[in-house]
Amino acid sequence: MPDEQPNTATLDPHVIVNPSRRASPPALDIDHQRDVLARLKRIEGQLRGIRKMIEEPRLCIAILQQLAAAEAAIGRVSHVILKFHVEKCVPHSIAQGSDEHTESLAELVDIVDRFSR
């Protein structure tokens, strides 16, 4: 069997998966893609529900509770991707050499700074 490609039929058709790139930094693998996409679909549903709550209208406290839940869910998606980046992408760039290493660590510091705000 020549170079089997992962089955991406269940993934969003607008997502481009290119597992054949060897020298570039790793992208999310299929399992992480599926996990993140499932989380994002749930968040989309939450946001549609919040919009409906505002249109109905509903009590502010109920809307705020749902907004807090959606924000927390987005934070968990960010955490999954950040963890993958630290475990896969940073070691990959370190193995590429000092220029890649320096750039990767600067990017990591920058993104951690953004998450801590």
C-alpha cells in the first residue's frame, strides 16, 4: 500500500491536512484535529444559544453565565493547542538548529504572555 493517508472524511472539508510535509514544523495530528474541531463545534453551539438568549431576551445573569462557560471552553481549546505546541513544535524547532530554536522560544514566550493576560 503506497503512503496511506489518514481518513479525513469526518473532518471539516475546509480544513487542509498535509501530513506529507517533513521539514516544516509539525501541525496538529489527526487526533488533536478531531478533538479541537469537536470542541469548536460545541462552542459554536454555545454561541448560537447565547445569541438566541439575547434575542428572546433572557436575564443578564443567565447570559453572563453562558458567556463565561463559552470563554472557559475557548480557553481549554487554547490549552490543548498550546500543550501540543510545547510538546511537539518546540522540540522540533530545537532539533533544527540555533536560529529555529531562538525563534521558537521567542514565539513560545510571546504566546504564554498573551495567555496570562
